[in-house]
Amino acid sequence: MGAEFVALSLVPMLVATLAAIACALPGNFLLLRGQSLLGDAISHVVLPGIVVAFLLTGVTTTPAMLAGALAAAGLSVALIEGLRRGAGVEPGAAMGIVFTTMFAAGVVLLEQSGAAGVHLDVEHALYGNLESLIWLQADGWAALGDPAALAALPEELPRMALVTVIVAACIALSWRPLILTSFDEGFARSIGLPVRMLSAGLVALAALAAVAAFSAVGSILVIAMLVCPAAAARLLTTSVGAQVAFSLLFAALSAVIGYILAGYAPLWLGLPAAVSAAGMIAVTAGIILMLAMLGTRPKS
């Protein structure tokens, strides 16, 4: 059982946990700024950017995908402003139009291009390919100390680990300025903080996390992790530090519990097949948010 778990489940569980943490970190500050919708937006607009980047470069490396995602994000901002200023469309409606149109365009590009051959298709765009992240060279827990086995780890794990470290380091280095700009942008500007640069950097971090997680966990899980852990944590505390800590705990719990429920619970219940890991992780995150809401509801 141990060897089977290490080979089949350890890597996808770790990738899901790292992806959840990487998304939850910037998600906290998007929530504090009242910009959680940006998380949804990023997960939508990165799809056509990622596909176009692959079609132009022929590779699925994170730098190329991130460049495509950021270009798509810039295009979406320009389109929203064009609709808002040029056509007088209400901002919320303009965002809805652009986000859904760009996501639909990404789906069409996926269907009409050769991207499906590198795990870029509609199915993987929605809920990733966690189940396929098998560590073939692993032979039990001893593989964790075997350099040859470690060299054969699925590339998604070291990539997601690196991105998580980068996101965490950037958040830590800009911790106080991010808090100041999130709560009082006017004051932050008056003391000389680069408000626009910090805002752009936060969006870039969210985009980096989304792009790195996209191919492994899909857009459904990216959206859930950018919003649900931070929202659940915010219900429990008014301290930013405690909120971030709770959100990381909730993100990790969602990934681990959701993956176990998806992969093993159906077998325990005698059902014929497992369910989508990314989908169940997102459902678990939603359940944790609901429990936090019920636990903090004022008594009548």
C-alpha cells in the first residue's frame, strides 16, 4: 500500500497542495482589496494567452505561458476600458463580457489547434491532469532518498514548488506595503509607496500562480483556491497575519482531504470509479468556507 501511494498519489497530492497555497497567498490581498473577481478573471483570460503562447513558441514552459497570460491580461484590460469608455457599458457588465468571451476564444483555439497533444485541451483546461502525475520510478518511501528516482519526478512538482517559493518570498518582502495599500490606498500614496506598482505586482503574482497551476489542476481549482481559503479565513479573524495563516491551512486541507475523497472514498464505498480530483478539492474548499460561515454566524 505504501509503494502504491508514493507512486500514484504522493506527487499529485503535493502538486495540488502547492498550487492551493500559491493561489491562496495573493488571493488574500485580492480579497482585502475587494478584487476577488480578478482571480476569476485571471483564470479565464489566461487560457487564450497560454494557447497562443504555445502556438507561437511550441513549448509549455512557465516563462512562455506566463508571457502569454500577462499579454492576455493586458488585452482584457484594454477591452474592458474600451467597452466602458467607448460604448458606455457598465464596468461589471464589461468585465463579464470580456472574461467569458476570452475564455470561449481560448476553448475554440484549443479545439482547432494541435495543443491537445501536450495536455492543453478543454478537459485539462477545466480540471487539469492531476491523476496523470504518476511517479513511475518510485518504489515506496525509499524513493525519497534515491537521486535517480527523484530525477524522474513529474516536472509539475518542482515547477510548482519553485513558483510557490517565489510567490511566498514576494509576499513576505512586500508584506507591510501590501497591507497599507490594501486598507488605505490614499495614505499609502501619500507616504510615497508605489501603489500602482504594488497592485500590478500582486496581479502578476496571482497570474504566475495561476499559470503554473493551470496545466496540473485546471481553471476550476485555480478559481477556488484564489477565493475560498482567503474568504473562509477572513470570517474567522480580522488580523491579516492570522488570516493568511488560516488560509494556507485551509488550502492545504482542501487539497489533501479533497484528493483523498476523490481517489479513495469512492473505492471505500464500493463505487466503480474515482471522481475528478480537482473538482473534489474545489468542493472541499467550498465546504470549508460554508463551515466557517456557519461557525461565525451571529446568534439570533
